[in-house]
Amino acid sequence: PNFIVKPGHVIKITEKQNRDYSKIEAQNILLDIVYEDDHIVIINKPSGMTVHPAPGSHDNTLVNALLYHFKDLSDLNGPIRPGIIHRIDKHTSGLLIVAKTNEAHRYFSNLIKEHKINREYKAIVKGILKNNIFHIDLPIGRSPNDRKKMVVTKNNSKDAYTDVYPLYFFKNHTLVKCVLKTGRTHQIRVHLKFINHPVVGDDLYDTYIDDFRQRLHAYKISFVHLNGEKMTFEVDYPKEFFDN
């Protein structure tokens, strides 16, 4: 990516590889199923699992596991994302809603669009947060210098709002609760980095620690189901969360 092409250089493509993502293998991967009915499944995704196949992550994704465990999944997001309504990052653990029917997919997609699904995360961040609550209202867009990263910027960005509540103080770190009002890519990680309290173990925006990576966990999700019932689900931290 850093190589600068200059006049006179010859670039030769020796092999072209095409991956047919429409033919995804169903794999017998253990899933932590928190809730299931005829319309949706709530999954507690482990840290390190990619949600759907993409370049560099063809197998061992959540979608590979879903295809093995469930006969019916929504198809509105195409053949490589059956059932996938929303995502959480590969190294973020926690709750994810999966649609079994297209009706549920449309319904929950609209809830997300209208910010009617309450999502709460817990994270361990570097440093001691001095304020009781941080209300972070800063737009996020893709970094012009690194396409893998998102940044706080006014250029080609979208509004992003995160509430941060300190819960417990360690010697050099703080356990926080983060409540999302929008759902931008890497939102919590980018906002916490911007206020100089990056998520511990986030090697994209800070420093690598161990294989468990970032201490960011989607522990709670609340919504009104298709039948009008208000539902809330919570899961505990992964056992590795407080290591190191």
C-alpha cells in the first residue's frame, strides 16, 4: 500500500483469484444462543469471530456457523450475509440480532435506522476518566490516510453520538459503559480514542496486548419485538476480559 508507482514501472499480475462467496460452507461451529423464536435469534458472539465472509476471512465466520445451525435465514442482504441485520467488529464480543425471516429483517432494520434499538457496551479504557459522564457528539468518517481506520472529521462523515459512563477505576484503567445513539463503523473505539482513552487491546487505534484483543463487549440489547413485546437481553463479560 505504501509503494509509490512511478513512470516506467511495470506491474505484472501473475494470478487472478476469484472467490465465489455465494457458495458459503456451513460449518459446525459452536454458538452461544441467548434467545430464539420463529423470527429472530440472539447470538452472544465471541471475540475473534468475523460476522460474515470477506476477503481474508472466508471461513469460521458467524455466517458459516449460522448456515449449519439454522435451516431458515433471511436473504435480504444477499447470499454472503444470510440473517445478518447488523454487525459488531471481529474483536468485539457480545450480542447480535440475526433474522430468520425477511419480515423480521425489514422490521429490525427499520428499528436500527430509527435508533429504536438500545445497545449498551462495556469497555476497559486506558487512563482514569475524571468526568462522571462523557457525552460525545462528533461526526465520524473514513480516514484519508488509512482506509482501515475511521476518524472524527467533518469531511464525508456522518453524525455519531456516544454516552460514556465510568463504572470502576483500576490503577491505570477505567471500566466504562457506552450507550450508542447511532451505529457508525468503529464508533465507540474512535470516540474513545479521540478523548485520549482508547480501548485496551485495540491494535487498530492503539496497542496490541494479546490474542483476545480489544476489551469491548456488547453486553445489553433492548427492543420492541414484532408482537409488541419489549425485550431486553444481557450477557456477562467473556472470561478473558479482565486478563492483563
